[in-house]
Amino acid sequence: MNAQQVLENLQRRFPNEPEYHQAVEEVLSTIEEEYNKHPEFEKANLIERLCIPDRVYQFRVNWMDDKGNIRTNMGYRIQHNNAIGPYKGGLRFHSSVNLSILKFLAFEQTFKNSLTTLPMGGAKGGSDFSPRGKSSAEVMRFCQAFMLELWRHIGPDRDVPAGDIGVGGREIGYLYGTYKKLTHEFSGILTGKGLEYGGSLIRPEATGYGNIYFLMEMLKTKGTDLKGKTCLVSGSGNVAQYTIEKVIELGGKVVTCSDSDGYIYDPDGIDRAKLDYIMELKNLYRGRIREYAEQYGCKYVEGARPWGEKGDIALPSATQNEINEADAKQLIANGVMAVSEGANMPSTPEAIQVFQQAKILYAPGKAANAGGVSVSGLEMTQNSIRLSWTMAEVDEKLKSIMKSIHEACVKYGTESDGYVNYVRGANVAGFMKVAKAMMAQGTI
Ligand code: NDP
Ligand code: 2IT
């Protein structure tokens, strides 16, 4: 079967899963040339095997809210591919979660994890439970109920979940406590754990920092860096916060951030004190980004995304498909020179085309945001050897991983005119490692 036939089969077999189709189509359209060089791949029906998850768990989660009502949510874990290591990937708790979204994320994770140079397969999971507006006691009861189902499918050498949207340190703690209670074992089962019980330094920072390390590598190819550059960030959660922190540290200025209700525009830039305010607002009080505009007297735009503002660099760090074709055109018209994705699949296929046609630096999430799962991999290593590395050690390893991902993208993605197609580079590099491992292990 060629790539087109595989895609058509997927669309027929799994209708109504548009995000999953979108992610598969993007990868298949860029690896076909490389794939065709290996007739043994086609004989082994490799692409189809790589596109369909190994298995999908789906379960009902019941929990009690503070008023005593019994509530129902759906829980999922997609174990996509474990050719190069145990299944690994985050858990997302958000009202929009469904099979299509988690299947796209697990598929992407497989290529991303392959790029990290560490031995991790791809997975994703989560629930349509939204922590927004819930008390901590409700979140705890939900996490306990969720783990009561999930625990039998995961394990330190089998499948190691972590955080994603709606799952941060608090949720990981509750999930970990429940797993420990159920198995009666203190094991390296989740990553993103607290430092006191097996977490790694730099894990909270890793995705944001890693994205900026990757961006710096891209900027270096143009002989420039972040100093004096204006950045547009979306989101105001884990990834956005540490993206902003690193941009400030390296001399750039961030003028926007957002949440699902709207965005703020601060022409003076978000400085350290303002970032501390955002961290407290979002991580402690769990408030809305609108309050930043009230606190600092700047513009707040309800129900919109920040892509209409003027900036040199865009760092989408909220969610999938948050930059459409019109947004991309607007960014280009406003002179954006680089887009580096902290979020997973934040740009639509049409938006990606706009960026690439304009020949700007454009890094897809599976390359640029791989720092998060990379430090998760380093957390697993530290758990295995029962040691903790210093902040400087982990940060150095993160930097060198991001650099090697950039090198892989340049190696596999440089086109005849010298333009680096980071999408092609990341997909081909990620694909080849998994493909070779699958071939070596036979048709199981
Ligand atoms: P958080 O839950 O910490 O923050 C998510 C942010 O994005 C919040 O500001 C949230 O707003 C906003 N957001 C979420 N959904 C939507 C939506 N549908 N429309 C508009 N805004 C939205 O999650 P993370 O920062 O961890 O994740 C952000 C992105 O980064 C995701 O795409 C995730 O997959 C990706 N990522 C995360 C990694 C990690 O280690 N955490 C690693 C690699 C990628 P609100 O508060 O209103 O919900
Ligand atoms: O999308 C991602 O890479 C994550 N949410 C992090 C996954 C992980 O296992 O750390």
C-alpha cells in the first residue's frame, strides 16, 4: 500500500477523527520519498502499521463532586508504538478531549520521542474532565478514580504517562499517590513528579526552555539571536510560562499571552515581576488572564488569539489548530521571521504552507517542543539509577538534545535552494529510527 492508500483506509476505518487524519497526512506527505527508497518497508506494510495505534484503552470514570453528585467522564490511553522504548506521553484533562485528539497526539509523540535520542515509544491519554472551576478535592477524587482504571495498563517498563493540558504537578501528585497505593510499589511510573518524590529538576521548565533552545539554533542559521526581538506567545500555562521566562533571560520581549477566553497585549513587555504575577495567577489562584490586563492596565481582547499583533517571532503554546491560514498570512504581513511551536500541531496545514512559502523559519511541535518529553526521559533515567542530577546537568543535557534535534532536521530537511524544511526533516528523522526498529523486530 502506498501512503495515499493508507490514508484513505484510515479515513474510511476511523471516520470522524479529523485531527488524527490531519497529523497522519502531514507526516505521510513528507516521508513518502524516503519511504519509496526502501521497498522492504512496503513489503512489511510498515506505514499502515506505524499509523494505527498498537492499542486503545477507553474507560468510564466516576467521581463524586463537592455536592455529593456522582459525575461521569471518559478516560483513555492510546499506546501508539513501542518499537524503540516503553510507551511514553502525557495525559490531557480538557473538556474537548476525544479519541481523535488523543490519537493525533499519540501518533505525533511517537515521532517526537524518536527525535529525542532517548529510548521512548509513543503514547497519549487523558479525559474529557476539565479541572477548570473544580476544587482541589474534586480534582483529587477524579485523579484517584481515573488511576483506578489506568494503573493496570501502565508500568515503569511498559507505559509512563506525564502531564499535558490540564495535568500539572498537582494532578501528577494525586495520580502517583493512587498508583503507589494500588501497586504497593514506589516506582518511576509517572514523570513530572514533585522533586521530593522522584521528580527531575528542570522538568517543569523543559518544554518552554527547550523550545527557545531550538529557536536559538534556528536563529543562529540566520546569524541572529533573540536580543531585541518581539515575541508573540499564546497560552499562559506550563509551556507558555517557561517560554516567556527563557525569552526574557535571552534578551527578547514578550508582548502577548492568552488563555481560552482571550489574550493580553502588553507593549512594554512581560518582565520578571509580571511573569511572577502570571505564575501565581495561573498556578495558585487558577484565575483568568484578563486579570493581568486589569492589574497592569494593558489591552485585553476577549475571544481572540494574539496573531494579529506585530512581532518578530511567534511561539504558539496553547493548543492544536490555533493558527489558521488567515492568522499565518497576518503574521507574515506583520513581518514575522520565525514560528516555533511549543504546542502540539498549533498550525493548520494551510498555515504551515503559508509559512513555508514565505521561507521563514518554521519549526513543528514534534521538534521544537520535544524538550518536555526529553527531560521526562531523563527523569526516568534518574529514577532507574536512584540518583538526582543537578539543575545545571539536566539543563545541559536538554540543550544538547535540542541541538541534536535541530541537526537532524537540517540533515533530513534541507532543500535544493538551502531552505530548511523542518517539517520534512523532523518527520523523516523521526520515522527512520522507528521504521528500522520495527523492521528488526519482525511483523508482530
Ligand atoms: P496548560 O494546561 O498548563 O496550559 C494550557 C494553556 O493553553 C492555558 O493557558 C489554556 O487556557 C490554553 N488553552 C488550552 N486549551 C485551549 C483552547 N482550546 N483554546 C485556547 N486556549 C487554550 O498546558 P501546557 O502548557 O502543558 O500545554 C500547552 C500545549 O503544549 C499543548 O498543546 C500541549 O500538548 C503542549 N505540550 C506540553 C508539554 C508539557 O510538558 N506540558 C510538552 C510538549 C507539548 P485555559 O487556562 O483557559 O484553559
Ligand atoms: O506533548 C508532550 O510531549 C507532553 N505532553 C510531554 C510528554 C511526557 O511524557 O513528558
